[in-house]
Amino acid sequence: MKITVVGLGYIGLPTAILFAKYGNTVTGVDLSPIMTENLNMGHLHIEEPGLEEDLKQALALGNFHASTVPVSADAYIIAVPTPNKDDLYKSCDTAYIESALASIMPHLKKNDTIIVESTIAPRTMADVVQPMIENAGFTVGEDIYLAHCPERVLPGNIMHELVHNPRIIGGITAKCTEKAAAVYGAFVEGEIIKAEAGEAELSKLMENTYRDVNIALANELAKISNHLEIDALRVIEMANKHPRVNLHQPGPGVGGHCLAVDPYFVIAAAPEQSPLMQTARAVNNSMPAHVVSQVKSLMAEQDGNRVTIFGLTYKGNIDDTRESPAMEIKDMLIKSGFDVKAFDPHVASEILTGEEACEDSSLLLVLSDHSEFREIPASYTDQMRTPILFDTKNMVQTVSDDVTYLNYGNLHTKKQAISI
């Protein structure tokens, strides 16, 4: 099968490589000539375990080629960004999807399948994609088969989950669903869930909205507990002993192209029917300012002005800083007049070592749960003017005895925890 994948980001590239690895002839399309040239030489632009090895295998087999322009194929997969618009409810911007569709239009022929993997607002397939295809003279469900197949993978484990996770296939018609399911049958070993396009669109959005709402509850609890001088983390631990309770963990906010973006697509589609989702977004959006407020309180007692940030990505063990609350906190601290140094072993642009970032610092602020931060070496904290650590991710397990360790559980005490 010949497959053209438009968009070679965190989802499109792994998808393209897996199709090629499993014996299909794949052309991966991206607008960046530097990126495509590097990919054809076996060099990646993103960090994902196992991806580099699979890329080199696909190249060795001759099954993958990166290009800046689409080529004719049997199936087209669109995996381009869908950012928020700058409007009242931050609705879904489909400009990149429309551009991708326009780029493949000259190559379309009868019996081709078009699959949109990009996360999209409800009714995008019916109201945006289908009309573009029909305006080109095709009958959807007879000439061209359209489906939405949202990705649902965890960065850091994408190559495994793309193969083994259940896959939702939402076609415009039942025939469209069957055609798209046959495409993914090339490598997906998980359950194939057949659905209508609108169901697939909304199910993906609700997966992330569910998590956003639950994180907002935990974040609000952290604020309440700090105000009442109660250990929020202990409260969560005890509440989760209930067999039907699963409170999430508080943090510095949520980021990435899922939790920080997707709920708005639902909100924009039904603003009067989504007050809970809107409140959850407001709570999570408030967390960077809350963290900065706590930093100001802690720093008011110090004679130094330097704050060290550990971690700039929105989650641990990846290099993705999209919508990252850590980046927002960094900018807010700088604007507040603090001398900010950052250390992130996963972000190529950050060149400081842990020791260099901690030098003469009065506060160490952990904002990403990288595995490298589970143990904070004494060689780092020994460089600090005042060894205070505020762990917003509650993930640090080992730190020197002379370090004042604070998290959302004991932040209100401003005292060193007994143990971590």
C-alpha cells in the first residue's frame, strides 16, 4: 500500500515510520526542507524512544522517504497542528488541515482514503473536510473515503502505544470506516473501534477534557489546602484509598497540544453547555500565576534574587515545550525582576548544567518531572546561596539533608519536611 503522511511532528512522523516498518511505501511530507533532508539521512528532530532505530530500519528497507510535496498514494494521513484561534472561546483553527487537503487534492483518484489524525473540533469532518472533497467533484463514501482516527498515545512510549492501543476509526459513512480500518490493520494490534466521525472527534476531546477537569480539581484543592494550612498531598493520598475515588495530582498547570488545547474545541462548539469545562480551564490556567506568587513569598525572605528552574517541558522525559506552564512561569518570573537560570537535559536550547543553573541561587523550582530530577545531587544544591527547593511536581525523592524541601503538601509551613 502507498501512503502519504502530511505533517511529520510528534504524531505524524512515528505513524509514517511504523507504516513503512510494516512494509508499506510511505512518503512523509513536511514544509521544512531541512527537516526532510535530515530525515532522509536518518536524523531526527524530535525526541522519542525507539523512533530513531525504526527510522533507520525504514530507510534501509527503502520504504520511507521524506519530501516537501505530496505524492500520489492509496491512503493519505493528515497529522498537522490544530492550534487555538485567537477568539472568545479559543476555537479550533483548521487552516493547516485545509492547506494539507489542498496539497493532496491534485493527486486524488477514485477509491483513495483520507484519514485525519489531527485533533479536531466536533463536526470538522462533516463541516470542513467533506465539503472540500465534494467541491472537488468526488462523492464521499463512493469515490473517496473519509475518516477521523485520533491519536491517543503517551509521549515517551509512542512507538509501542501506536501499535498496541485501541484505535477509534470514525468514518463519514460505514464504508469510510471500513476502508480506514483496513489501512490501520497494517500495523495496529490493539482493538479497532468503529464509530461515526462525530463520535470519534468528540471522544478524543473528552479523553483530554476528563483529565483537565480532574487536574483542575487537584489544583484547586492545593490552593484550598494551602489557605487552610492542611497537607493537600496527604488529603489526596487518603481520599484515593476509597475504591471509587481517583484524585489527580496538583502541579504548575497543564500544557502540551492536548490538555491545554482540546477542551476549548468542545467549549467553542457548545459554550452555553460547558460551564464546568470552562471553569476547569480557568483553574489550570491560573496555576502559573499561583506558582509565581508562592515563589515571590519564598524569595521575600531571602537576600538573593536568583531563581533556578529545573524543567521547561510540559511533562517529564520529553523535549516538548508546547503550551508548557514552565515556560510561562519562567517568563513571569523574569518580568517580575528575578534573575532566572534554567536547567533541562531534554531541551537542546538549554546549555547550562545543573551546577551552573544552581550557582548563587536562593530557590530551586522543579517544574517538569524528568527522571533526572528524582535525585538532586549535592553538587547542585551546594552551589546555592540558600538551599530551598519547591517541587511543584511532587517527584523529587532524594535531596541533601541541608535542603529545605517544599511541595504542595507542606508549602504552607515554609519549613523543612521530615523526609521525602
